[in-house]
Amino acid sequence: MAEYLKRGKPEAERVEDDAKTRGTVEGILADIAARGDAAVRDLSVKFDGYAPGAFRLTASEIEAAMQKVTTREMQDIRFAQVQIRRFAEAQKASMRDIEVETLPGVILGHRNIPVNSVGCYVPGGKFPMVASAHMSVLTAKVAGVKRILASAPPVNGAPHPAIVAAMQEGGADEILCLGGVQAVGAMALGTETIQPVDMLVGPGNAFVAEAKRQLFGRVGIDLFAGPTETMVIADETVDAELCATDLLGQAEHGYNSPACLITNSAKLAHATLAEVERLLQILPTRDTASISWRDYGDVILCADHDEMLRVAEDMAYEHVQVMTDRDDWYLDNMTSYGALFLGPRTNVANGDKVIGTNHTLPTRRAGRYTGGLWVGKFLKTHSYQRVLTDEAATLVGEYGSRLCMLEGFVGHAEQCNIRVRRHGGVNVPYGEAAPYRDAAD
């Protein structure tokens, strides 16, 4: 049975934290719904100390921000966007419209139609998440979204130049300098000056994730992408320094970022615990990472790879770094996760920033039922049907009539019956099921 050599805070305490977050978010969204722009401005002052003349950046403001980005930084942003665009375009190419004749004269099909408008949130609290602009804005652009509204909080009292550059280069139609719950609330609910969107995407802290949860239904969302999670699945083929580095590399995100090591090697487990403590002495972001590791860090010792797989599947973490003597076995057998990073040469940071896959991924066990953000999230698959012949209208109508009456839907049945009478010449009394006639299936 799996043994916890280190465990984070109890689940009951985490539930209590969630309840506090839920109440705070409910109040903020209600305020935005009631007071619109005035509420958004008050919240921006309260949380970010920022009150510009307008939250939407003008073309000149966008250009001024981009002028502050160095040539090297712009080259790096464009390199990353090329990789992300290539993968998104390949994903889109894998999705196609279809049309088939399922019976003689019966045509069925579907079309993949982009969402009309999307609000892309880019976090910028402790760290300006430039890469999140690529992942949401650029991917929506590849999908063909008509209106892309992008928003990120101010950094040091102004729009962050690199975030603005990434949004602009990615194809945003409108850019807001607005953060937190007030940003996603304004984009979803709309205000006097901000036209609402049909869908919200992008990661964020616990408050942003909760706001998306509460707004779901009013608008669509990509997924519940809350505080980042990282899992390292490792055996004796790798060393403690690599494991500890990969754990702390994600724990620095925030004070509540879970990081977990699953291993079948007691030696590696204990060595990683020691190595984490050593690295925390020299890591510049240790003030954050150390709290995250203390409260949300786990080290789980398993008997073998089968048990490691079962534990990992149950936890369904966002990022799963696999470094074992059987990485392909995990790829073949794992079903519940955000994204896999296979082998010691890859790492979560590459996936977060540049390699080309999307870094907006499911957290809090949502990987059991959804994958991460990708071009397909911005596409709605809509079906259609067409009946071309009298024979087809009669055949399908007769079956439809009887199946509707089986459920007691007389009005439904009459939709079928009127076609049977008109196109097949079959006399079906009003309110009765069509007679059964021998017909090919």
C-alpha cells in the first residue's frame, strides 16, 4: 500500500479555504452585475491600485507598450508563438466537417463552427504570465474566433509590455489592462463600456478559477484551471536533484500549488526530500515555494509501477513528469491528467512556455473528464440533416411516429405523421402511430 513520506495540509482545511474563496467571489460578481463599470473601477483600485481613464488600451497605448519590449524578447515571443501556432494548426486540421448519406435520401452532417467571441484572461500577479497570452489568444485566432478580448492585470501600475506584445502578436482584437475576478466578471457579464463575450478561457489563481466556475452557464469556459499542480513519477533511473528541481519549479507559482513525487524507490524519496530543503535555501522564489511545499507537497512511496500508476490516476494532476525505465508504458496506460512530460530531457517549464502544446490544463482532478485548452475548445460541432426523397421521408417518418408514441409524445408523432401522409400517401389517423410496413433497415 502506498505510503506518504510527506503530506500537505488536510483536505478539510483545503475545503474551508475553498468556501472562503467562494463567498468572496460571489460578492464581487454580484457587485459587477449591479454596478457595471463603477464596480470594476472600484475593484481595480482596491486590488491593483489602478484607475486609468479607460481599461481598454488604445492603438497608441499598445504601440507604446510594445516599444518597451527588447528585440531579443520580441524574438523569443515570436519563436514561442510559431511553435504554438504550428501545433494548433495541426490540431485544427485533424478536425473536419463531415456529411454522409446514412440511408438512401437521408443526409446527415456536422460543421465545426468557431465561437463568436472569447475573453482570454492572462494572469499577472506574482509573475506576468506572458505565455498565457500565446496559449489563449493565439489558439483562439487559429480556431477562427471573430472577436478576441484579452485582459491582464497591471504590473507596477501599468500594462505589462511583454504581455501586451504577446496579445497583440497573437491576434487580440481588444486588450484590457484589468486583472482578477473583476476582469473575468466584466468580460462575462459586460458593462457599459465592455461588450460581453460568449466564452472565457485562461488560467488564474483560486479566485479567478472560482469566478469562472460561478459564471459557467452564463458563458462557456475552457476548463477549471486553478492553482498549478505538478507530479513527478520517478524511479531509480533519475536522481534527486532532477526530481527536486522539477517539483520546486512549479511550487513557486503560488502559496497553494500542489507538488507531488510518486516513486517506488525509498532511496530516491528520502534523497529528494533532502534535496528540496537544500534547493529552498538558494531558490530566489523560496518565500513562495517553501510555503507551497510545506502545505501542499507530497512524497508517496509505492511498491511498484502498477501502484504508482493507480495513485497517479486517482490524483489526476495537471502536469505529470514521467522519468522511469518505462515512460511509454505510462503513456499507454495513463488516462487522467492534464499533460504528460515524458523522459528526463523534457520538463514542465518547456511545456509552459515554448514547446508548442497548450499550458492551460485541468486541475483538481478535472483531468478525469476533460483535457486542456486546445483549438478544438473554441470550435462548436453542430449537426444538420436533410431528407431528399419522398421515400426517405416516409420511411424515417413511420419509425419516428411509432417511437414518439412509445414515449407518449403525440405532438411529436404528428410532426412525423404529416410527412408520412404527404410524401408517402399513407393514411395515418391524427394522434395515432404510423402502421408498421416491411421495410429495409
